[in-house]
Amino acid sequence: MLKKYIFLFFVITASSVFGQTSSTSPEYEAIAIGGKEQIERVLETQLTLPKILLTSNFDVEITTFFDLDSAGKAVNIKFEGLKNNNNNVLRNELTRMFGFWKFNKTLHLPNESRPYFLIFKLSTEKYNRYFKQKNKLNLKKPLPADSSYVIYTKADKSPEYYKNGDDGLTEFILSQIEYPKLAIERSVEGTVVIEFVVETNGYITGITVKQGVNTGCTEEALRLIKETKWQPAVLNNKFVRYRTNYPITFSLRNINKDASGSSGSIGQ
């Protein structure tokens, strides 16, 4: 079945698990580790749906209810709002998305069990608006993907930038980085270290700052990393999820009138 990535806009609203709207029940909100940005990032880069949904004026709202296990993973996932023949496709794909997330436990009710929830809004229009600015990533050597959701830090082959490896990534950073004006004015230098997970399809999720630099340098490093694509890590002849980091150094010595310089390398 032909599939495309679809951009999924979602909102998290506060309502009771019995369907009564309440803006005073924040304890039922599902708060992902990494926040809303992590949820959006996974949906933007990992969700796939059949092409037929994208050509049929697709527009739905789906409410998901779920419990959390001891590791903060969603279990007992239930759906509301699936009212057409594509129920199983949507249900299965959204269930798969939950495998990428962990949530903070905000309920502390030992004598009763009430589910958390998320509300998702999907539409062809939003998908097309997002993908108009994206290029499809073609992996050099397609392999089967590990489906365990395990994140590795060691593999037979580490991930590499999809265009010419480390050299290509360095070239990309050097050509795209914009040294923040405030950092230049205040003579700020330093290295921003960004940690992230390279997924089995070459996109990245789980982006966190391990070491920041003020005056806008951290924000600029994050902007650059979010634009990168990768050849995934390989373990036992399968693509696997892999956690790594990348340092981006801001040095005033590398600035010229048109651009700024940076250096970086993959590490653990």
C-alpha cells in the first residue's frame, strides 16, 4: 500500500474522562516527556497513512484515552471519533505513534483509576501545507526496521548524515549557521551540545539540550539540528533507533561579513 508521511496537528484539552468539558481538570492532561514539541516532532516525522486518505478530503478529530505503566508508556489505549471505514488504519497507526512517547505521571489517585487523554486533529489540508516545504528522504541502503522501540547507544554502524557523512554535516552547518547578533555584540562564544534520537526512517526526535550557550546560540543550534536527516544506525542488519549527540561550536574567529563558522562532531 502506498504511504506518505502526514503532518498531524493535535491539541490537548482539559476535559473529564466521562465526556464533560472542564477547564479545571488539568490533572488529566497527558504530558509527554519533552512536552508538546516532542509529540509534534514524532507525528511530523513518523506518522504514515495510506494515500487514499489524503485524497478524500480527510478531516477528523480523534480522542485517545489511556493509562500509563510504570515506565510512563501508554497502555490500554482507547479511541473516540473513528466513524468510518478507515477506523482500523487510523487506530493502528496512532497506537504505533504512542510507542515513541513516554509521559509524566501527574495523577496520584491510589484508590481509583482514570485515564489520561490526547485529542488529535488530522486533515489533508494541513498535511499538504506541511509537506509543501519538505523533501522526501531516500535512504541509501534500505533495511528492515527494528519495531521494538528500543533506543540504542551502540550499534554495528552508527548513524551518519545522509549526504556525505560527517563532512556533509559539517558543510551543512557551516553554510547554514547564523551567528546571533546579540552573541556577536557581547562577544559570546561556546559549544552547544544537542542530544537526539535518530529514528529508523532517518528523521530525528527526542531533541534535548545537554549544554547550552546564551544570547541565542542554543536556539540557533536547535534550528540547525532540526533540519538534519540521517542514514540510520544498523544493528543485526536492521535499522534501529539510536541516541547520539552533536556539538556545535560558536567561535567569533570564524565570522565574516556574510556568515559565521561552526565545528561539530558526533559523540556519545
